Amino acid sequence: MVNLNLKIPRYAKVAADMEEKINSGVWEKGSIIPSEKELEKIYGVSRTTIRKAVSELESNNKLRKVQGKGTFVTLGSIIQNLKQIYVFSEEMRKLGKVTSTVFVGIEVIKDPKIAKKLSLNENEEIIELKRLRCDESDEALMYERTYFSKLEHEYLLKVDWNSRQLYKFLEEEANIHIDRATERFKACSLTVDEAKKLGAKVQDYGLLIRRLSYSNNKIISYSIITAKGDSFEFEVELKI
């Protein structure tokens, strides 16, 4: 039971205790916390007080509500080392996190700027594969658009991307091993489409990642990845 004798708002004391549970690992990252009804009993306060406490922790990026599911402890920033090629699902698995990839769509487009990135003629047809990368509470963390030459990779249009991992498929089914990649990072404001896909607000800050993936020095794909600004940290080791 929370000590309510101190002259501090009740919701603030409840929020402080809940935050301590998060920081100490009693409530693990990505886990669902007790319901409002259960929290009322735990803390001996009203539901209004509980809601204010939860709102306080939401604003501090400690908790996140998922409609129809409950309130979850956020994962915090995911630290990614840039010394080697990384695959989102594999990196999250190393952290002990269960993740999911949501297939958004695949289509054939023409885009001179994308074609140039892929070293194609500006009128060549391009395959655009769109996916969302989500954490274990189904929160969308990244919105990925990956582009391929249709002439060389038309087989991708026939794949059920609801059940296949892109790089694993390329390796095992197309015999394409991605052995090198270059990335550029840029702070950005989320567009209307990106905000909708990521469950965020328009003009929220994000991280824009542009990646070229190679196999035997040949460009295989070009990706535009938009990540929530508070979801990732990137680490680079510098040697003198």
C-alpha cells in the first residue's frame, strides 16, 4: 500500500511506485501491467488516480496503452551496433523479445528516383514491398519500404509475405546472400502516411534510414525505413 501521508499528489506517488516496478524489472519491458481494477486494489486509490498515474508514465514513455489489449511497459530505446549487417527480427530475438512483421502490401511501381538508387533505367518497373516491424505488444516500431528490380526479382510478387522473412527467403529460396549494406540516417518529421502506419502523430519526430543492400558488389535492394524517434539508438565504435 502506498504511503499517502506525504503532501504529494496521490497519483504522483502511485506513478513513482509504478515506475520503480518498471525500473527494477518487477514489471518487465514489453509486459502487460495489471488492469485498472487490479491497480485500484493494489494501491487503495480511486480509478481516477490510477488513470492519472498511468497517463503520467505514458507521457514519460514508460507505459503505452493498446486499445482492446491493455497497458504495456514500453521497450525503451533499442540499441543497435552498426559494425555489422543486422536483421530486425534477429536482433530483437537476441534481446529476448518476441516480434512480428506485418505485411502491408506489394506492388509494381515506376519511380525514377528509386530506379536511380537501384542503378536501373528511370522507366524500369520496380517492386515495392511494404512491411511494419512490431514489438511483442504489437506496437509498430518501423515502417519499411523495400525496392527491387521487377525484371530480376519478379518471383517476389508470388511470395506470401505474411509468413516469410525477406532476407531468409532471399538466402534460402533465391540463393542471394546479402553480404554488405550501406546506410544513411537522418532525423525527420513523420508524414501523414508514416504517422498512421506507426500509430503516431503527424510531425512527431522519427528516424529516416536509407539502406542499399549488396550481394557480390551488386545492388539487390534499396530500403526506406522510418522508425519512431524514441525507439532506437545506434552505436558506433570509433578507434584511434
